Amino acid sequence: MKWKLLTLLVLIITTIVVISSCFTKSSGDKLPEIVSFNFHIRPILSDKCFKCHGPDVNKRQGQFRLDIPDSAFAPLKETKGAFALVPGKPEESELYKRISSTDTSYMMPDPDSHLGALTEYEIKLFKKWIQQGAHYETHWAFTAPKKIPLPHVSDKDPIAIGWVKNEIDYFILQKLDERNLSPNEEADKERLLKRVSLDITGLPPSVELMDKFLNDKSANAYEKVVDELMNMPQYGEKMAVHWLDVARYADSYGYQDDNIRTQWPWRDWVIHAFNKNIPYDQFLTWQIAGDMLPNATKEQILATGFFRNHKYTEEGGVIDEEYRIEYLLDKTKTFGKGILGLTIECAQCHDHKYDPFKQKDYYSLLAFFNNTKEKGYEGDVSQSKPAKKPLINISDEDVKTVLSFINKKDTGTMTVSVMNEDTLRKTFILSRGVYNMPTTEVQPGAIPAVMKFENKFPRNRMGLAQWTVDRRNPLTARVFVNQLWQEIFGRGIVKTTGDFGMQGELPSHPELLDWLAVDFMESGWNIKKLVKKILLSATYRQSAKTTDDKLKKDPENIYLSHGPRTRLNAEFIRDMVLASSGLLNKTIGGPSVKPYQPKGMWEAATSGRGVLATYKQDEGDALYRRGMYTFIKLTVPPPSMIMFDASNRDQCEVKRLKTNTPLQALIMMNDPTVLEASRVLAQKLQGESSTPEEKITKAFRLIVCRKPSDKELSILKKYYDEQLQMFRQKKLDAMTTIKEGEYPLNEKLDLNVSAAIMKVVNTIYNLEEAITKT
Amino acid sequence: VRGVDGNIKIIFMQKEILEHGLNINRRRFLSRLSLGIGSVALGSLLIPDLFGGGSEEELAVTGLPHFAPRAKRIIYLFQNGAPSQLDLFDYKPKLNEMFGQELPASVRMGQRLTGMTADQKKFPLAGSYFKFNQYGEHRMWFSELLPHIAAIADDLCVIKTLHTEAINHDPALTFFQTGAQVGNRPSMGAWLSYGLGSENKNLPAFCVLLSKGKGNGQGVYSKLWTNGFLDSIHQGVQFSSRENPVLYLNNPEGIDKEDRRKMLDNLSALNEESYKEFDDPEIHTKIQQYEMAYRMQTAVPEITDMSKEPEDTIKLYGPDCLIPGTYAANCLLARKLSENGVRFVQLYHQGWDGHGNLPGEIRGQCMDTDRASAGLITDLKQRGLLDETLVIWGGEFGRTNYCQGELKKDNYGRDHHPRCFTVWMAGGGVKPGVYGETDEFGYNIAENPVHVHDFHATILHLMGLNHEQLTFKHLGRRYRLTDVFGKVVNGLMA
């Protein structure tokens, strides 16, 4: 009976899937005029064919590969006289015959591969592509970006007239036109300010800034506020959060005993670098090879901590070389994914199955990192040190002079793990990626399919850095522009931020991505300029309002017919709560801190060894630092961060999920941080001479960053009145309600009123809009 | 949608959907269906009422098994640190006969050793200090340390030939839980949540319970219950029988249920205002999540309250089950969670890492776990739940047949051993009896090896999932729990 029900549901779901495809495929079933290899054909080939007929020689079936035209057009070895592709003649093309066949012994993909058959639409695409000559193209991401002239924009669209603010908008409008979508008008000033303040500083705007902006009627009021925000030191903190994910920054070593480490001076440098607007090419060069620059400064050496942030084992009895190799794999993966947007790590054990990366290419890349005296194992947790070799010493004198951005309070020398070219090792291809199975020796070299590693580049990390930021490198600028775009709009122009290879999604606006990438390089890799360009666009400034029509045509808002509306990152939720309540401690940098955390979490998971076996909560000011300074113990990362999709920093991450779960609701309702902030803000408002309505309005402005509507105000005022009455009548106990948190309570105030306002404030913190960039 | 002619009903539904359009949440959700399998399960987790009709059964079954499942739920009793199979299950009198003699090189065959014994000059064989006896119709061997588990021998499928590549705790544990030694991949529970969704609407699909014995511990890591690249709704939710059973679950003092309800009603009204302005479906999802949170606030304390458990149930698990945070309490809690439709309950119990003083430590570990482990099986059986619940007991690798450190008759240590170790299963479709055999030294597998990947494939199979088809496309590649390996072991299934 239950089984029957299940079958039934499966059928229903199948039905829904079919119906849903009408919603999702906005391009409909209409075939494109010109079928593009890059945009239409290769994604299908890569997904359905390359696994057996692609770059990986060991898994190739029938000695036939489809990823390169030479093989694809050659006579088939297994079927005499046949060709996979006969340009202009789909009916004679074995490929077309097989993908359109239903004979399980003949059809492709082979049913045993579980790759699934092609859809009718995909089959039609192939037919048309072959009819049009079956032209192959180089993968878009491996050819250098070009700036094309700005697209012509339809002048019939009344909304579009006067909408465009800068170059970005031409590209956006063009795609919207194609889909019969129109952009939104500019968001109202309050919401625009909230959005841009969060995007630049990660903090809500102050009431003073809100008032100033609202009253500024000048034409460039918005640009002025953008400049003001970008000059705040909090800009560097906001920008750093994403880079810390890329760099898998943490405050402990990870693995089983998970003891403390001191890598935070590197984190302070990242904040500093963004604030100083160090050009991206330098930013990367220093991190990849700062130690190898002529007369390298301590700052440049410190920057190489980027490649030392990964986990280190202190588990007794591990095999040194196994872990030394593991660290090299991590460095290589981080470089590939975080900087080049490639899944190069797939070539660790075999040639890449989709992209033209050989296993040899992988180990050639890894070889760049193989020349330090780094050990796999320096000893167990009982011998643990704050940094592992090679390291840099940072003295008080350094902090007074060349490293003044490091927030170091205590005296004495500090050590940080960094890179050093202090040994020469041979590098070998490792069979199946196993540390003790070396085969052929390789020389250092960067991925040839991306860009040739010319002789002018030295074959060391400095050469790798030069190759990476070479103007002809097709990926570096695109990948960074895309990450930045993603952080602002919630979705990259290439959705698969970490995969620009053939299995990655195609860019929604390829010409825009290229335009921005080239412009970025032409500007001297000026990050602030790029950020500002995006923020000043009409595309960015649009209202986030959507309509049934927009939702139906573009449910994911890929084409940006409305402004971004995304939930804040974990760190910024905490920041919003602390900033709006006035609790925020704006200190920048320094050792990470331990704010409130549910009891017993570290203790339940620890081996009992090391200084992090128990959680020793901080006190006073340290309780109110920004979320990015919350101590990250890798084996038990801060729960309220993880629940809001923060990276667990186990690996390089370039994109966070944005989920919506009941545990998040529980945090906002019951986390002492939020409750304390509600109480502190309540008492602050109580101390002001204003009416209850004015207090509620102010709280709403501080948290949601706009004035409440009449309806909203009346709901909250009614709630306030009810609550106040309950407290006064002792149906609820004010004293128990307001005791949360260590911040001193002002007992001179009428606590019934404090408690009633606190309940209202807490409700406002729980609004969906409070933690949403709207 | 109950028990009627499927076709008619579906046509009706189709018509209804087309005519009236889908409600906004459903539409939003459906737009994500293009993500492929797992989306339906995701929907059931995010929005229990997604599929409308409202009947309990309908809410319950929204997953997509590939074929009829043998088990619906899993309780995994992970013995973290690696219990010694040679002192519990894998009886090797040869080791007692050759006590103190060197492990023959022909047996070791160059197996790599951990850094803890690699420098050891001698590898003296250490026969178990404990007495073994045979139990049940399959005449299974158990040591005297496990009287309660021995008593339910006929319910157990004892696999003596698990093997792994990892020789250190962190990678080995991570391998067992995620199918890869490194890499932040989704854990087994997350995969099942992703594939099958939730069976209930008040509790997470994947719950995690931690406890510690007095033996040498190795820590646990939250990456063991991570969602990896899957939606974070599939992440394991840590539960405890302590005061705050789920993080942030309890309302602060001074706020009761009625009060919370009032706040939520106001909150919904306010969020609804936002929705009117923006039409953003995420706003409705948010409202739903607050409602789910509210239901959890009622459901969880009811489940974690042990005070209403009858006397004979307490007896099954032992008196420790009334002490929050103990293994026994977690076993009882696991039964209650599972009974209430939690798809995957993962326990971890630390303290099995017997590098030294093994006899003393393992005795303590068994005292803490034997009765409750067996009690759980019996309890499930009495409630008619064992047939649909798969219970798994075991660690991340085994321990060596030779001694680490000084060897005495009554005291020795054992290092990590990946080549063969014992794991047992019970319930949900498994075949009682012993599977696989090791050599007379208990060092190598003699017949029927079961690799960790095979083990995963078999577990998924029992849950109605084809391990090669339960995939998620991430960064260009279709990932699975079994990576590119794994074979279903038919001999383990009834």
C-alpha cells in the first residue's frame, strides 16, 4: 500500500518536473539562429560524452574522443567507413544517429553510464549544428577576453530611456530586451543606502548617514555616499571576508587535536591590502611569491601566508611525507580554484575528464610549491607551536614600522607560517595521486591549456605569479571580477564561480564579463575602481521588487530585471545586530575572539588535548567584535556562523550557499547575542525623550534601515502596548526577560518598559528584511 | 492522493496545476527542480506542506528511492577511535598460542605502519586477554566483554572483513563518513537526507549525538556530519539529551510558548507586508522556517524527555540511560528520534583508541556500551521497528594483532590496523550471520572482503538507493558517496 503510494508520488513528481520545465527553460524550445559550439554544443558534449570520449586517455572508449576536432572528424576506428561528424549531414553522422536512437545497444550515451539520454531539444541542437557545418571553437574561458563595443540598446522601451548609468547597463539591457523583460527603476533611497552600505562595509548605515543621504538632493548624492563608504576602514574588512574563504583562513590547525595557531597577522594584512587598494596583480604576486621579490619586505613575505593557511596534522603516528604531499595538493587546489576558477585537482589522479589538463600538468603546477622545507609532521600536539616552518618572526619593532597594520597588543616576538624557497626538490607524477607512488619527474610549469608558460617566466613561484597576472592570462581577471560580481549580486556572471572549465556553467553575460575583465586590467587591476563601477550602475541600483511576469520568465533573476535581494552572510548578520544596537566594537584586526557560544560544544568533540579543549569565552569589549573575528576552530567552527552558511574553512571555497532553515530562525529568536542587543538597544531608546512610536521607528530604522510603514508601525505599537500591560500586570516577568548578556543593565529605568521595548526590538531583528539586502 | 486510481488523479492534478497555477512557493521550488534529484527531498525538508494535500502520509513520502527500500531509517553507532576486533569479535586462538612471538613477515607483507609503531624493533603477537564463547544459531564468537550483544547474536550480521586505506583517525573517520579521506564532501547522513528527504515535519532528517567513554579519545569533527556541497538543510543537527537538546532551541527564560506564538504571529504579519511589496518567495520560505522552528520547540523536548519511559525500557538500556550525555542515553534518544521519523541518527562514542592499557580501557568502554547497544536492538524489535531500521555498530579501522609497547599477559596495546576489522549490522534487510573471514593471525582477509566503498554502496542499497545514481553535480563533476568505486555486497542482505 505504502509502496503504491510512493509510486504514485513519483509519478506526480515526474509530472511536476515536466510542467516545471516550462518555467525554467525561458529560452523555450526555439532553436537559436546560429548554434554555437561553445554555448550550445560543448556543454552537452562535456556533460554527456567526455567521460568516455574526452581528454582522459585511460577511460577513453573505442579510441574515440570528441573534445578535439581532429579525432571527432576522423574516420571511426570501430565502425568502418563511418564518421562521427559529417559537416552538413546529420543523417550521415554516427554521433547524431546514436544520440537520436532508442536502441539500447546502439544509443549514446550508453545506458550503463547512467549519464542519461539527451533531451529532444538537445538532439535538435546537434542536428542544426551539424547542418551548419559542425564548427569547433576553443573553450571560451581559455581565450583572452576582449572588449567589444557596447551593444546597441532598443530605444523603444520607455523604461530603458534614461535608465542607463554606465557601460554595465548596456550589456544588461541587451539581454533583458531579448527576453522581453524590463529593468526596474532605482530603489528608494533608504533601501539603496542599506544595500550599498552592506556591500561596501558589511555594516548597516548609521542613522546620521541615512539622514544625510535622504536630505542630499544633489544629482551625485549617491556617488558621494559610495565614496564616503569606500573610504571607511570597514571596507577592507568586508572585502576580506570573501578572501578568507578563498584562503581557508582559520585559527586552529584542524585534524584531530586541532590546536591553536597564529595566522591572524596574515588576515590583518588582507584587510590592510584592500583598504590600501593594492592592485589585484600585486595582491596576488605578493601572496604567491612575495618572499621572492627583490629585497622582499616583511609585508611581502607575510602575504605568502596565503599558502600556509591550510590544515596541519598533529596526530601522533602519521607519516610525514603523506601529509607533506597532502599540503601540496591543498595549495595547488586553492591556487586552481580560488585564483583561476578551475577544477585542476581533478587531474591529481588521472588526466582531467573534461578539461584539457593532463595529470602531468597538475604535478607541474604542484612543483612550484614543492621547494620549501615544510614538513608533513612537526610533532604531536604536545609540541605544538603557533606557526610551522618556514616562518617569519614579527617583532614589536616591525609592528611599529613596516607592519603597522598588525593589531598586536602583547609584547614579544610572534611567528607566522609563510612560504620560503629554501630547498630544491624533485617533483614526480604520483600514480593515482598516492604520495608514495612517484612515477615520472616533472618540471615546474603552469597549465598550458590556459596559457603557455613561456621561457621568459622563471620556473619558480615568481614565474607562476608573473604567469598568473600576465595580461594575456585569460582567467585571472575574469575569475576575480566574477567573484566580486557574485558577492554583490548573489550570483556570478558565471554561476559556477569555482569552475570556468567545460563543465562549468556558461556566463549569462559573456561580453559583459569580458568587458569588465579587460577594463579591470586596463585600470591597473584597480579593485576599488571596479567595485565602484558596479555599484554606480543602474543595474545595481534597481529596486528589488519583482513581479509574476519576472518570476515566470527568470525565476533566478539571472538577467537582472530587478535588483539583488539576498540574505546577509553569517558574519554580517552578527555585525548588523551589534552595530544597530550600538554594541559593536569597531577594533580592526588582532587575535580572534570567543564570543557567546552554546555551552559544551568544544568539550563534547575534543580529544582533550591542546589548549582548545575547552571554550574560554571572552569578556567585555571582546564580546562585541565583528563576526569575521570570531575564533574559527576547524573541528568545531562557530555554530551560529555555520548555520548561516559560513565556510567551515576546511578547504578553499569561492561561493557560499544561501539557505533558509529552521535553525536560523532559532538563532535569531534565542541567541544571547541577539537578545542582549535587543535589550541594550531597548534601554538606549528608553533613555531618549521620545514617544513609544518614535522609539519603535528609530529601532526599525537602525535595524531595517528604513522608516516603518504605518501598518508596520501599528502592528509593532500594538504588540508593545500588549507586552507592557503584561509586564505591568506581572503576567510576564520583566526582570527575567531582560537579564540576557553581560552588558550592564540600567536598573534605574522602568524595567517593565525596558522589557516591552526589548520584545519589540527582538521582533524587528527577526524580520526577514532585517537580514536581507533589499 | 490516497489509494485511488493514479492516472485519473494525476490528470486531475495536472489540470488543477495548469488552471490555477502553482502557488508561489511551489513555483519557486520547482524552478529549482532543474537541479535534478534531491530537489524533491529538499522541498520536503524546506516546506513540509509543499505538496499540498496535507495528509500525513503524503507529507511523509516525498523522497525518490530508486527501488523498494529494505530499511527506512538508519541508526549508526559509531565507535570512534577503533575498537579492537581481536578482543571483541574476531577470535584468534593462534595469537594466544604464539603469544609474544614475532609477527611473521609473510603475514605482514610490508603493510605500512603508523609512525607510532614504525620504529618498533619487534612486533610480538598479542593474543587476547579475554575469554571467547560461541552464541546463537550461527555459533558466533564474542568475548566476555559483550554479554548483552552476544545475547542478541541471532539478530546480527557480523562483518569481519571491513577494510580501509586510511591508517590515522582523522582521515579514516572522514572516509567512513563521507567516502573520501579529505575534501569536505557530504556525509552519509547528508546524502540520505538529500536523496530521501524527511519522514516528518517537526524534526531534522539527520541528527548527531556525541558521547565519550573513559578510554583514550580521539575527538570528533563537525565535518563528519557536514552537508559539504549539498544544501545546508542536509547538515547533521547535533542533538543531546542535555538541557538544551538542539542549539538555540530553548526560548529564553521569561518567554513561554504562548508568548512565542504571539511574537511569531506579529512577525508573520510584518513579513507578509514585505512580501506584498517585493513578491520574493524567499520571504514565504522564511515564514515557513519560523513555523518549523516553533514546531521543533514542542517536538524536541517531548522526544528528549526520558522521564516518561517505562521501567522495562530503562532496564533494556541500563540505568545510565537516564544520565544525559551518556552513550546509553544517546541510544535511547536515537530510538526515539528514529521512531519519530528521523532518517539518519548518527552517534559517536569516543574512547576506543587502545594504544596502551588496552585490556583495562576496553573493559570500561564495553561496560559503557554493551548493554545499551543490545538494548537498542531489542527495543526496536519489541516495537516492530527493527525490520525497517538499519542499525550499524563499528569504528573507523581495526587494531593490530601485535603489541604496541610492552607486552604482558594482562596488559598490552594495539596500533591501528586498516586491513581487516569487524563491524556489525542489525535490522532493515540485513542477513544475520557472519560474513567474511580473516586469516588465522587476524591480520589479513582470507575471504569476502568488504571495502568501505562497498559498505556504503550496500547501505544505500538497503535504503532503496542506487549508489551510482545518487549523485550531485558540483564544480563540473557528478559526486557520489562512493566516489567512483563500490559494489553492493549481496551476501550481507537477507
